[in-house]
Amino acid sequence: MRFAAMRIAFQHSYAEQLPDAWAAARPDAPSAPVLLYWNAGLAEELGLPTVDEATLARLFSGAQLPDGARPIAQAYAGHQFGGLSPSLGDGRALLLGEATDRFGQRRDIALKGSGRTAFSRRGDGKAAVGPMLRELILGEAMQALGIPTTRALAVCATGDTVYRDRPLPGAVLTRVAASHLRVGTFQYFAIRGDRESLRRLADYTLQRHYPQLAEQDQPWLALLAAICERQADLLARWMHAGFIHGVMNTDNMALSGETIDYGPCAFMEAHHPSTVFSSIDEQGRYAYGNQPAIAQWNLARLAETLLPLIQPDDPAAAVPAASDVIDAFAEQYQQCWLTQGRRKLGLMGAEPRDEALLYNWTALLTDNQADHTLAWRALADEAAGQPAALRALIANHAALDDWLAQWRARLGPSAQAATTLAEALRSANPLYIPRNHLVEEALAAASEYGDMAPTLALLDVLRSPFDQQSGRERYAQPAAPEVAQDYRTFCGT
């Protein structure tokens, strides 16, 4: 049987400009590929032609490569839970190439779960249906929430079995990213003392993501500062959404400023800074409240790799300037968090008391174990003169009334009309997030019964997270306490 071909105008700048940063590989041939999901909107952005489902299943499962693809596994190192691993790399992913989308942006197209590579170590290089659908669901939710993210173009079942704690159906995900450049990519060459490759990598990163900095007197210091700025904005968005990445290793921090590698990630329900879902984060290193500080720590590791470029003759002399950039991250993050928080509270302009108002609000959520998403959303009902929802979430009504008085005083006499304010608050505070029990329900249906209907229904809700959707009330409700308290997420490996 002949299958249609798909021609993608692939570019291979990473492979061509960074010859020591990858190893050639080929995807394993799946036994019976089936298309589980095709992201038609993303395909349109990429300008991909329309082909039949059987062809899509072959092309994006590894059975047949798209014309022009040149698969490679990328090299990188990384600090994993604080410990340095000098050689990690794509153990189950292959970059097929780069495509320019309809907005003129270059984007990577890569397979995940397609088999062993030179970096697989003891792994099988495969992925299961459940974790790949988790990445799809979480990525699309983040996209709809306005949080920079990698996205899934396709998920294909392979017809093969993957062995983890039990036999599972295998799958391959096709990931689209601004790039897969990571802090760990820089660490890979810095550890080896390979300054020439490090310089080429820095040049490439500058060209691809920060071309406006090329003419700076100190481009590598400016690069570090620009990456810090993007991460500060990203982390503030995570925190306001209640998102917990779960594995903030340096190899999982993308220099583009996108969220990458959705492993044991989840959205927080009951608000608490110590919330951890990842089964492998036994010490709570990557707990919700620790994420900004971990981001700064990761960026400090990036700064260390750039010292020989900032001051080639005396890298130690570059430490004060690089340290200043890293030290500034905390304030950059704080300003991003405040700016976004003001919008979520419906505040106009900026006043010194805003910081305390926001901190007191989050403290109120913590003390009352209020649902993070619903509490923010209930502010709109409060503004509309409907206090019941917020009072049901915050048991300490005296503390709530005290905070509400401060909030109203800050809104002031020139505040927007109640209906307008409520509308603004609803546009800033989502009603729907990928609730953990609903995600698990969808993954179980697909993995155990081949039923994609729950996944598709959940994705449909999450595409409009700010709009109340009639008949979909269950998608806004948190899990029962006995379910939520023992919830754990797991890495797909």
C-alpha cells in the first residue's frame, strides 16, 4: 500500500551550526501506528498540508519520516535535583528539523518516545499513551491560559507495549517548540571545557531567540539578562496559575522562555506553598512555593557557563557582573508577579500597598486551604455583589472581610462599575484548569480502553478557560478531599 507524503520545508540550523551538539538516530518502527490526536490548529500555524489519518499516523509515529526530516538526538547535561549529570541528552526524543510558521517564527518539530538514542543510557527510549496525553493536555491548557509553552502537534499509539511498573500501550508525541535549547545545553560544553562549541552555541542562541542583542558591547551578559527576564515572567505566570512543574532540573529550563517537559506536573487545588505532587520529589525541592528560587538557582548555573565568554582572558573577573544579573532576578520576578497580580485583582495603576494586598490574599488562601483557582475566580462574583462563592471557600469570614475592605479601599471611588469590574476579573482569572482527577480520568480511559472521548472533551473545555460553559460544571470542581490529599504524579520514564 502506498501512503501520501508530507513535505515540510525543514531547516536544520541546529544540526548544521552545532555539529558537536547532537548524535544521529532513527526512530523505531511501530508495529501498528494509530493517530490518537491531531492538533489541526497548530498544524495550520505551521502551514502543514492536509493528509489522511493513516498517513499522519505513519509520519508522526516514526514509521515513515516526513520528506526533508533529518532526525537527531540533542546533547545536553543538567543538574537533576541539585546533582550534576554531565551527559544526559535526548534519550527518547528526536529533532526532525525546524519549520517556519505563518508568523515567521522558526519552530522545532521533534518526536518523543520514538526509541533509543546514543543518550538513552539504560532507558528504552519509549513512551506510554498516558504520559504523552498528559503533555498534550497540560500544554494546550497552558497555551489557552497565555503561558508560554511547547505544544503537541500529534499523539500516535504505536501498537507496541511499554514496560514501566506494568505493561502499558506505547505512544509517540510530536512536540513543537520555539527551540529545545536548555540551560543544560550550555552546561554540556562548559563541563568539557569546550569553549569553541560553547561560543558557537551562544552565537546560535543569540541569533535564534535574542537577535536584538547581537550588537551589544557585552552580548553574553545581555543574553543572560534577557533569559532571566523571560524566566521571571514565565515563573510569575506559573505561580498565578497554580502550576507546579515538578522537575525543574536545569535540563528542563528552555532558554526561549517556554514551559518544557511536562512530566510529573500538575495544577494545585488547595493553595499551599509546600504543595508537591511529583512522586520523585521526596524532599520538596520543586514544591510550588520554591519554584521562583529554583529558577534563580538554575539561571546561576547558566551564568557560570557564560563566564569564559564574558571575560575570555579572565573568567573569574566576570563573576561580579554575572552575579549582579542573577541577583536582579528576584526583583524582576517580583515585579512580574505584582503586574500580573494587579490585573487579577482588577487594580488600575500601581501603588506601594499592592504588594501587601497580594501577599495577604495568598496568605488568606493558604490559611483556609482554599481552592486556588476558584478563590481567584470568586473575586468576580464578589465584585458583582454575589459573596456566597467566596465565603464558601474562605472559612475565616472575619479575616476575609478585613481583606475585602483593604481591596475595596485600593479599588477606590474611581473603581470600574461592578459589572465591568466583574467582567475584567473573569477575563483575568480562569474558571477551568486541567483538574488532576479529570486528567487522570481521561488518561485512564485512553490507556486502558482506547477511549479518547474524555481527553477530547477535557481539551474542548480547556480551550476557553475564562468562559463559563453551560453544562460543564464538573470541570470546574476540585477533587474530593480524600482523592486530592494522596494525589501523586509520575515521570513517564
